[in-house]
Amino acid sequence: MKFFSYILLGAAISLGASSCTEIEDGYTDIDSWPTVVKPVDYEYDITAENMGVYNKSDFARVKAALADGTAPAKVKEEFELLKQSRFAGINYIPNPLEWVVRGKDDGNHGNAAGGQNYQSFMNDATAAYQTAMLWHLTGDDQYAATCANIMNQWAAKCKGGFSTDSNATLLAAQSYTFACAALMLQEYTGWQASEQETFKKWLKEKWASGNKDFMDRHHDTCLEHYWSNWDLVCMCSYLSIGILDRNDEMINYVVNFFYRGNDQGMSNGNIYRLCNAFHNDPLGSGEIIGQNQESGRDQGHAQMSVAVAGQLAQLAYSLFKTNPDKPQLDFFAANDNALMKMAEYVALFNLRDGNDQGNAQGSWLVKSAETFPFQKYIYCGGANQEGPLCSCRGAHTHGATHTQVANDGGRGNLRPNWEIFYNHYKNEKNLATGYKYAKMAADKMRPECGSGDARYGFNSGAFDQVGWNTLMMYQGE
């Protein structure tokens, strides 16, 4: 057994609530970013209990509550909605592709017109995930057979993702979804061992390799290029495939990346750049809220960053529950519960005071962007901008300077995964405060559902996070 070898100086990993109640707005804890003496080099105990976002015991608890009628009404409602999902039918027919194209095509890898075709990849990964969930919750092997068929067909035909630009990297959201489906299906006897090995090999060779390549070098661009969500979807994919493959090296890579960034510096998916400034709640709750690296963008992207960060943290935490001697797996606790503060910041700016599930009625909790605390953020500054010179290829057309949180058409269109934050800090950590606005968002959206729910549409943004956490996490008040 390898010994604990990750030492942080300056920034502690706290399992409790924030001890700081007074803070200068716009404070960045850059001076307390950790000095890493040595990265983790753990060996992990991975068993049949580990099933990705949720563990086997989570499914057993929810299944029992559904069977004996003790499940909360919202859990029962989401269960019925999952069974009605367009992606969850036992007769679902997959559409595997030889090449998945996202972004620009050279005319040889996509459809006849040379365009994008990644919708099939999103649909089928979602179908595999949802049918795997329903197999555990119903015990009906028809769901498992459908899931196995989807994954077998993709592994047999697909050669990977393709784009002449960098956008193929974003397919990591679906390779993550496929990996979690496979983790949930491992005990299905109808999915032969040889088929499972073929699928794992496909994920590792065709997708995990690309995840790591992006995190290592960011397509040979500078440290500041690529928003946090690019790192986050790759981290989700690489971690879930690592768990599926029982690969300690892959898991350690993601843990180290979360705390340290890549070898070139602290990439934007790193916790200290992901949540990069702290402010007092302008509404006077006494909470400290944490500015998200993408908060100066449209709120669809800001919420995506938070949602995928929650998904990543939940994936790591489920592994932590079977490896409690490895506290770095508790991403939720990192940098004094920074993820909780970041969720609060984004939820507060996007919430209205109405009671409707769509969050379309009532007044904004925060009147305008001008009244919301924000520390100036310079993204990948070019030669004519403030901040460090961007060494990316091209003419620096991607640089941006944000001086306030974005207030555009994407504001208020809530995405799923608020249930993750509420459940974790209230039920897992038993904190009494600190998640006021995440709770409001979760309460409003419940049942939150996920990919396949018409609330989120059917473009790529609806598939960035899998959702369906009311069903698996909500336990009532």
C-alpha cells in the first residue's frame, strides 16, 4: 500500500463550514494557493460498490424506498419521468457512427455534407446511462440488455472523435456518460466479460487518450486559454474511465489536476482558478460566495461550469466513500468548501423569487449585474489587452476582459445538478448554512430530471450534465 503523500501548504482542505465570515469583496486567495510538495500516488480500492456518480448502496436505498412507498413524492415523480424519457425505452435503437464529428469536418469523417453528426453520440450515451439506471431501480433485465447492446455497437464501430478544430475535445461529456453507464452495468451477467473488456479498451484508447492530451497541453495554447468547462468535462471522462479500468494512475492524474493543474501551471479547471474570487453575499445572508471562472460569460456557460464541477466532485466523492483514507477525493471540501461558495454565487445571480419550476416568474433576487459583486477577470489577454500576453496560435481574437457578471438572455435558465450541491452539504456534511441559494434552486427545479427532459432542450447544452439527481439524492426535508 502506498502512503499518503500529498501535502498542501497554505490552503487547507476543510471538511467543515467556512470559518471566515468577513471578507473584502473581490478577495482572491492567490497568496494562499497551495505549494505542492509531492502529488498523490495512491492505490485505490475499487469494488463492485463503485458505480460512478452513485454507488451500489445508493441504488439499493432508492430502489427499496420506491418499492415500499417511503420515497418522497418528488423522487417518485422523477422515477416515472425517467421511465418516460425518450432515451430510456427497452426498444431503443442506437445509431453508432464510424467517426463522431463535433466542430469543423474535412468532408471525410462526418455525414455526406461533411458536417457535424455528434447528436447520435449524445443520444446513445444518454440512453445507455438511463437504461443502466433503470435496470438497477427496477430489476428488469430488458433495460440492461438494451444498455449493453448500445455500448457493444459503439465499441464495434466507432473509431473516435474528429474535428479539424479543437471542438472534438468537448465530446468528453459523452465519453464520461458512457463510462458511467458501463460502471453501472458491470454486474449484468448478460454483458459478457469479453464485451466489457472491448468496451473499456474502446473508451481508454479512443477517448481517455484525448482527454489526457487536452489536459496536458490544451492544444498547444497558453495556460489561460480554454474556459473551465473544457477541463472539467475531460476530468469527468478521464476519472470515470480510470475507475472503470481500475487504473490508479488515471485517477491520481485527475486528483492532482484538480488541486494543481497540469505540469505547465494551474489550468482553469483547477479549484483555485475555477473559483477565483470571493465576495460577501450582497443580500446580507452572511455567506461568502465564490466567483466562477466563467461568470463573466453567458449564464448558460457559467451554470455549465458549476454543474459539471458538481458532477466531477460527486464522482470523486463516491469513490472517496469506499476509500475514506484518501481525503483528497473529497473535492467538495477543497479550499474551504469553495465549490459550495461557487454554486451559491451562480445560483444567486440566476434565481427569481417566483415559485414556478421554470424560474421565469417573479423578480430577480439580485436586481442587475451592476449590483452584483464581481472581480475583474482577464481571459487569455492578447498583445493589446491587460494581463499576461497570450501565446496562443492566431491573432488573439479569443481574448476577453470581464468587468461584471454577464446579464444576458441565458440568465435564469436553470440547469440540473443543484440537487448535488444541496444534498452534499446538507446531508453528507450536515452543514447548517452555506448553501441557501443552491437549496432554493434545487427546491424550485425538483424534480430536476436531466438529459431527455424537454425543459433543457435537445442541443449539446442539454447533454453536458446527466442530471436525474432528485431521484437518486433527494431524501425530503
